[in-house]
Amino acid sequence: MTTLSSAIIALALVAQVSGALGRAFQAFALVLLPVVYFLGVVTLARLLQAAAEWRTYGQGMNRIHHWYLEVAPEMAPYFILPATDEPWASLAAVGIRRHNTWQGLLATAPWIIVVINSVLAGVVAGLLARLAGASGPLVPALAGAAGFVVSLVVLGAYEQRKFSHEMETAPVAFALTDEPTGPDRPT
């Protein structure tokens, strides 16, 4: 986000120096914005890694909860997180449920980066259409919309594929049906 903000400030300065939105501005934007897009893609990949690590650590904490409940089942009322290490149970504990996955995932940092990157892709596509000689605002606007949609679909599919793979391959030692029950826990 800092890089994007800095790039926008740099573009504003170049626009002032080059006199409106001339060729110098467009050339500078076409050099700068793809670099910012690349940084966004790398940021997305790292955020997906961090999210996978976070889920793994959550599973580990839930395994510790499971052990505590095996040793002292009377402690069950004091635990608010699940004692199962099933990935969906861990995510449900923080508000992301399987039946409304999109609602929970769209508010995550990776999806914010997906949308911001897609806006950048749309801007670059619009600039390219303008440089290709498109007259009027319609063709650059359509090219921008197409760039946005293509980037959103590609990056969104990448994010969903990585997330689905992580959820399917996560090792589960204590399935939900194996969760110990205490005196106040439903069976």
C-alpha cells in the first residue's frame, strides 16, 4: 500500500511537470504501474503463505486444547476455541464458515490485494488502449474494465486454488467427532 501511495504521488508530480496527461506521463505510468502490480502479486503470495502458517499454528493450539481436555475434561467451560484441529473448525472459530466462504474470504488481506492489483491492471490496460490510438473515453474505459476483470479472475482463482489446497491437505489428528466432551459441553 505504501508503494502504491508513493507511485500515485510520483504520477501526480510527473503530470504537473509534463503538462497534463501527455506522453511523458503515460510512459512513466506504464513503467511504474506494472512494477507496483508485480509487488502486489508478490505481496499476495506472501500473504497466502502467512495465512497458511496462521492456520497451522491455530491447528497446533487446538491440539493443545484437545490434550488439556483429555487430561482435565472439567476445564471445558473455560475454552472458547475448538479442541479439534480440523481446519474448517478453526476458521469457524474466527468467523469464516464453509457455507459462506466468499463472505469471510473477501474481507481478508489477500483479497484486498487481489482487488487493488486488479484496479492497477485496469488502469494499465486503459493506458495501453489510449496509447494504441483509441479516440474518446469509451475504448480505454472498456479496456480498463477488461483488464480489471481478467486480473480479478486470474488472481482470485490463484488465491482460491491455494486456499482449497491448504484446506484439503491439512493433516487432522483430532477430528471433530473425537473431541472430548466435558460436563457442560454438548455431546
